[in-house]
Amino acid sequence: MNITINEELRSFIDPLTANEYAALERSLLAEGCRDALVLWNDVLIDGHNRYDICQKHSIPFKTVQNATFDSLDDVMLWMIDNHLARRSVSDYQRGVLALRKKDIVAARVAQRATEPEAAQAAPDAAKAPESPPWNTREDVAKAARVSSNTISQIERIQKAATPQLVEAVRSGTISINAAANVASLPESVQIAAVAGGRKELQQAARQVREQKASSRPPKEPPADAEADLRAQVATLREKVDALGAENQALRERLAALGESAA
């Protein structure tokens, strides 16, 4: 059987840890490959790790065809949705997958806009909306089950992080928030921080945060808050003046009582 591995599709899957791979290997050796591998024509779209282990140990396996796809993009979206629904996928990987889906959907929308003849020929298909619309960062965050701020941090990591730093995030050595800060450093510094381990990465992230904090201009109070403060000060001054007048009147009365008693 000729099975093709598409590396772009395979990249959608987080690599198993050594312990996870060993556990799957033991299960397949003991029980065989019970779940069929899913193919699109000859391309493997589900079961990459099982396929690797079955090939390694000559374990028999079954395959099933999914013929519902019209293009590789359809396959990608199907794989992404499958992985987004899994609890075992990390926040970072869900964010990456959701951003990839956003790119695919955006490219489709742009392509449709340049094909007016196809849109007229199939008006119903042309009007079929993607769900969710994927127009905003909030759409992506909702699909990935993370905050919009986390999606922004993942975008920064994708743009500027070295492969070593990305691997540190994927393995859980460093948090997404800390990695987004470290990604702003030069590549050589990122690599050195990763080589230094968790403490070195945390220190690098802390230094970036402190540097950002020190470079921010002091916040000026809002105009409304400043006006409120002035009004409060004026009110207090009026109260002080009134109390002062009352004290003076009391002193004068005491002095008059003293003179009459004399």
C-alpha cells in the first residue's frame, strides 16, 4: 500500500513526548492497531504516530478513505478542527492551529473575491459563510479557547522566536507570556537563554519586562480625574476656612465672657 506523508499536514500535530511515544508503542505492540488510519487518496491525514510505529514493528493496520475533501485546504481545515477539539493539545499549539485556520480562511475569501464568474455560477456556495467568521483576533482566540492577549503573544513568538525558543514553549519549559518577551531579544541571546534552562529563560523574560516598564513615560491623570481632584481640594479649603472662622468666633466669645466676669 502506497501511503504518502505530507510534511505540512504532519506539522499540524504536536510531536509526542518520549513517554507518550513509548506508551503508544507499548499499546500497539500489545493490542495491535485497532483504529484505522485515515487517508485522502494516498495522503495520510490521521494516525501519523500510529503509522510510524506500525511501520517500525511491522504491525498490521487498516485504512479508511475520507473522500469528502475537494482540496488540500479542506484537509488542513479538517485536521485543524480535529486537533482544536482535543483536550490534550496545549494552549500554544491551539493558538498556532487557530491562526493557521485564519490564514487559510482569509486566503479562500480573497480567492473568491477574484473569481466573479465562479461566484455567479454557484451563488449558494459563494455565499456560504465560514464559521466562525475569523475576521478578528477575538474569533481566533475563541476557537483556540485562549485570550486575545495570548493570541497576540503567540503571533509575536511565530514572527520573532528562534526554533529553540519555540521548542521550549511547546515543551512547557517556558510560558507563552515569557516566551513572547524573550522573542524580542536578538537570536543569539534567545539561543543562549534556552541553553541555560528554565531559570535563564525566566530571568531573560523578567529583564525584558523591567526594561519595557522603565521605558514607559509616567501616566498622566485623565483630564476628568484632574478636574475632580481640583474640585475636592477647593471644597476642603472652603471647609478649612469655615472652621477657622468658627474658631475665631469662639475665641472672641470666650474673651468677652472673661471681660464681663472681671
